[in-house]
Amino acid sequence: MIPVCEPTLIGNEKRYALDCIETNWISSMGKYIEQFEQGFATFCGVKHAVAVNNGTTALHLALAASGIGSGDEVIVPTFTMIASVNAILYTGAKPVIVDADPETWNMDTSPSGIKKLAAKITKKTKAIMPVHIYGHPVDMDPILEIAKQHHLLVIEDAAEAHGAEYQGKQGVKKCGAMSHAACFSFYANKIITTGEGGMIVTDDDVLAERLRLLRNHAFTKKRFIHNELGYNYRMTNIQAAIGCAQLEQIEKLIALRIKNAHCYNQLFKASGLVGKGITLPSEKPWAKNVYWMYGILIDEKTFGISKDQLMTELEKQGIQTRSFFYPMHQQPMFVNKKYPNGLSDADLRDHYPVADRLAQEGLYLPSSSHLTEEQIKTVVDAVVSLAKGQVHGG
Ligand SMILES: Cc1ncc(COP(=O)(O)O)c(C=O)c1O
């Protein structure tokens, strides 16, 4: 079995985690928390990093600490993982969706995409949440520009994009360093992991302080006196210890992800199927794609079988894959109007042809950092041999 993604724990993870147990610092106080936060802030090129217990709570906390709540609206791509939108719902705000770019699969920032986004800005709009999908940075300049024009916050969902870079008007910047606040996930399949975990990064001193307050029940100096609603979103010292060890390896882990993607690209190009059934992931000239997941699109007509059939056949051969995200406007929780702050009727009626196509045609292939060339070749050979409907007994 070639799993779709496994963590790569090749450094001091065990030693540091054991240190927490041996020194009795297993909860959310201890030296590794601060060390991980400082190390991650330096890595991103920002002033502050605030560790939390997962990427979803990072997004919720960033929104809540930025003052976003009931009656507000946040613009987000429809092609994303549910957590981006759930975090908006938790605050009481309403997600407002836009379509994806056909090449980067991120929020559409072409002139027509920005025009459509602008048409969705109302008096209630408070923020835009670009999501760096599968490790390719969003084209941030058009988003930052429109946000500035309308006095909106930009909160990056960088859950999938540790180390990805964008070359824009501010020079080369890492994902996470381009907005008011950015959120990362350290779930086990992420480029670096803490098992479960998340981080909010920001240059804003006041916001950083609020994030620290709200992640810890909004405790005041006089303990057990609370002026406002807080949360228990704390990361444990054990998680942070694993994070510190992972951070020591981050450049290597990113380089491996990129190397694997290039290896996939090369083998697929050699197969002659690129543009004839298979679309490869892109890397724009202004981008450093870290290929968190190596995703491809399958055009049923030219490839011969559908993405779903391909996934089933690969599974039979011991190759695990995952479908691309199903866009928010297709989610039953919104279509069935279960939540008063769910997607508006207008948003549900709107068209999102790119996101629809990505959901129909997109899958990601095994993407662990420690994947071997031989495993990549096995996967590519299996995909290629299934082209043109070569499904036996199917
Ligand atoms: C785009 C995006 N945002 C947010 C999250 C949430 O992160 P977590 O699973 O750590 O809560 C994920 C998780 O995979 C994600 O892919």
C-alpha cells in the first residue's frame, strides 16, 4: 500500500516529546511552546506566532480576535476545505464565495475574477480569506489591493502552504507574511506536523496579544475573572516539542515535496498524456509551490475513464488517493439551508464552473515527503496504464 500521505518523523521528535514526559511538562506550559512559536515566526518572516490546537481553531481565533462576528461577511473561495468556511460560521459571520482560478486552483484573481469578487462586497463585508490551495500561493496583490480600497482585513488560510512563496509588489514573501493574520495547520499530513496543531502568525502586536488572551479562556491577571468570551485552544508542550523537531527539518521536508512533484511531472510528461487526459499542477513564475499535495486533473473524455473510476482502480492496486475538495456551494449543509448564516440564496444560485470542474476531475496522488522515486514510478505507471479505458472487468 502506498498511502496518500504520512508524516515524516526523522529528527528529534521522540527525544523532545520524551523530554516533556520526563520533566513533567505535558500540558500547555513549557519551554517548547515558546521555542516553536519563535522558530515558526522567524521561518515565516513575521513578528508573532501564536500556537493553538489545530488549524481550524487558528482560523476561528484569528477571525474572532479581529472582531469579526454576527452580521459580518467574509469572502472566501468556494473551492476550499470545509474548515475555512466553518471557522467563519463559528463567529456568526456569513461566508460569501467566489470561484477558483483554472491553473492555480486558488481564488480567481484575474481581472474578471476580481470584478466578480468586488461585486460581492457589501457594507457587511469585513474580510477576505484567500486559501493557498495544495501549496501554491494565491496571487495576493490583486486581493490586497481590493481589500485596501474597501478597508477590508485579509486573513490568509495558509494551512496547506508552509514555506510557499509569492513574488509580488512587496518583494518575495512567504505565505503567512502577506496579510493581517495567517493560519497554519500541523495535522499529520501537513508538511510539518505536531499530530494536531495550528498557528496564527501576524505582525500586529495588539492582535497577537488578543490571540494569546482568547486562546486561554480570556483569563485576566486576577485569575478566574473574565471580561469576555474566550476559548481553550491551547497547544500542548508535547505537540510543540514535536513541532520544534519538525521545524529543524522544514527546509528538507519542503525540498523533498518539491523534488517528488518534479519527479511526478517528468514521468507524466514522458507518458505523453499531459494535455491529453491529464492536467498537471502549475507553478506560476511568481510562485514557489511547495506541493503539499500532488494533485492532477483527469479529463474523462480524453483519458478514457473518470477520476472516480481511476481512484477505485488505483485503490485496488494498493495506491491511495483522495478526491479534490467538493466546493462549498455543493455542500448539503448549505444547499439544505441548515444555518441562518450559511451561504445566501444568491451565492447558491451563482455559477462556479472552475470549482465544479476541479471537484469533478481532481484527485491527489500519494504525496508524503519520504516517497521514493520507485513509488512515484509505480503510481505513474498505474495511472498511465489505466488511461484510454484500460480497466479490466470494469
Ligand atoms: C485549507 C485548510 N484550512 C484549514 C484546515 C484545518 O486544519 P486542521 O485540520 O488542523 O483543523 C485545513 C486542514 O487540512 C485545510 O486544508
